[in-house]
Amino acid sequence: MNKIHSNNMKTAICILLLICTTTLAAQDLDCSKFKTGSFIMEDPNTGVNYISRNDSTQIEYLPKLGIKVELNAKWIDECTLELSLKDVIENPNNHPIREFILISKIIKTEGDSYVMESKATDSELTMVRKFTIQN
């Protein structure tokens, strides 16, 4: 009887852990308020960056480098954004800027900020950065 009770307890614990893990993994992120607007992102290499996004365009300004670019912005799903270079607006120091496609996925939302994981389609490099709504 004790062995049966022990097995039932182990089974119950396993089911409980499975349910908790599935529930946590299935939680929906509220990405809608981050689809458009103005945001600030601090990057260890380029400093504070300013991002302005509407339905189809994203402007990124990197003051430390003097670079301002316009990107095509296309939402693939509720939390995944595809960005590609549309135009170089400012680049006074002639930094090399090549065409790219960046897939960026919001992986965490919290109040007025979100964490986005981005990966260029032609690279193995993945960046994770926090963005905050600019008031």
C-alpha cells in the first residue's frame, strides 16, 4: 500500500509540474502596445539608441555613431517583427552599412518595456536587448 501511495504521489507531482510548465510556456505576451511608438534601447556597443516605429517603417537613430536609418517593418505574427534596410538617412562618418534582414521577437513584456531577441538571417549572432517606451 505504501509503495502504491508513493507511486501515485510521484505521478501526481509529475503531472502538476507538467501542467505548470505548459501553463507558463503558453502564456501570451501582450505585444500590441509595442508595435508602434517611440522607444529607447541601450546597447553596450552603440550607447543609447532611439527607435520610432509605425505600421510599416522603423527609424533608428544611433547618436554615438551619428547613424540614422529607415527600415521596412513587417510584423510576421503578434510578437515577431521582420526588419530590412530601406534607406540610410544619416551616416556622416561613412560607417559601412550593408543590406540585411533582421528577425526580432519580443520574448518578454513588463509595464512600459519589452525584451527583444534579434537575429540576422545571414548570421548566427543573436542579440537580446531591452526597449523602453519613450515618453
